[in-house]
Amino acid sequence: MNRQRFNRIPSWAGRLYRSHLHFLLPSQTYGRNLAWNATLSARDRYLDDVSHLPALERERSLFSDEFLEQAARLPEPLQQFREFYDSAPARDHLSRLLYVDTKTYLTGDILTKVDRMSMATSLEVRVPMLDHEFVEWAAALPLKYKFREGTRKYLLKKLAERLGIPSELLHRPKQGFQLPLRDWMRDGLKGEMLGLLVEPRTLQRGYFRPSAVRAMVDEHMRGRRNRSMHLWTILIFELWHRNFLEEHVYQTATVVSCSTPGGMAESTQTRA
């Protein structure tokens, strides 16, 4: 979807919708979140798009009041992204977004995954197109060489054509390496995955509203909306909590109990 046309929406109209109208619409209303996104600035519209869980004010009902109160005391999670965008050494919107991605998504996600997975299999991986001189040269190119008439990587594809790479390879639809989360959570693994999300142990953490989590699971299972990414994010967070935070608390309690009279007997009781 070309969202450039949303730039014509007056900023005052966007503030009015987000402040007074959005929260009056039922959460199941189609187009509700798109309307929120459309009324944001071009910068914040992108940041809203790349947030798996809403990092802006939208849909804060997913989180508990206690968690929101604690989070309000912490730095704004998207402030660093905004600063990268605002300070980017470029004028056009696309180049600013590329700069943000270079500073955040590339280093904190893509390259991190490549490094960990390659090291896990004893591979040395190099990324020659990220040589700093080449990156600086490419970043300084006019916008028409980066994106033209809906074609991404325009200049790179033109060079590939000269090298004889078949057109059907250059211009085929992009295929990522995403997990089939939607199918997993509606078919084969739904019992294990979704069941864990609605366990009392999970819902009593205090981060999320139990009713909001149940509603999200129900929407996904009934096929009303694809909530797989949101549910996957919450699931991974819960597993991380169990494997690291709970384990750390258990180990600490074990050390304390073992140092008291009765030692092992009290340690066993602690784990139970």
C-alpha cells in the first residue's frame, strides 16, 4: 500500500482522531489501527509499522495499569529511533528511513542473527557490500537510483541485468525467511503455543491484561485477524521469563536456603 497519500492529512486532524475518536471505536473495528497509523507523521508512521507490539499510545489496553505506570517512568522506547531519523545526513524521507534501519534494524537484528547462526555452525561470514566506503557511496546516491517507479534496489538490478542475470530471478516477488507462525498457531502447534499463553502462570505476571490476551487468542483462532506476530512476541517473552527470570529466582532461593540449617531439606521445599 502506498501510504504517501496519508501525508496530506492535516496534523490537527490526526491529533483529534488519536486523542478523541480512536478509543471510542470497538477494538474489532476493521481499519481502526490503519486510521491511527494514517494520521501519524511520516516518521512515526514507519515506527508504528515496525513495532510488533504497539510502542505508541495505540492499543495500550493490552498492558496492565501497573505495567504502564512503571513503564511511564522509563525512557521513551522509540526516542532513539526518532533521533536517528531527525539527525540523518539526508533530506528525503526514504534516505532517512534507510539511515534509521542502518543504525537499528541492520545492526541489532539482521547482522546479529547472521553472526550467531554462522558461529553456531562454525562458519565465517563476510558482508562485502557493507564495506563502509561502499555504504557511504551508496547512501549519497540520488533517490532515483534507489527507488524508481515501484522498483527497489533499482541501480543494483540494472547492474545485475548487464551481468546477464535472468529477469525472472531479478524481478520475482521477494521471499523472506519468516516462520509460518499463522499456520502453526491455527493448526499443528496451536495447543502447545496458545495454551501456554492463557495459563494462569502466564496471565498472572502483571504485564498484560488477561482479558486482552484471551481476546487476541480468540480473534486469531476464529480467523478474524492474523495475530500470529503479536502472539509469538508475547509467547517468546513468556518463555524468556520462565527460562531466565524464574530460574534466576529459583537459584538465588536455593543458595540462600542451602546456607541455612537444614540445608538440602529447605532447598527441596523451595523448589516445590
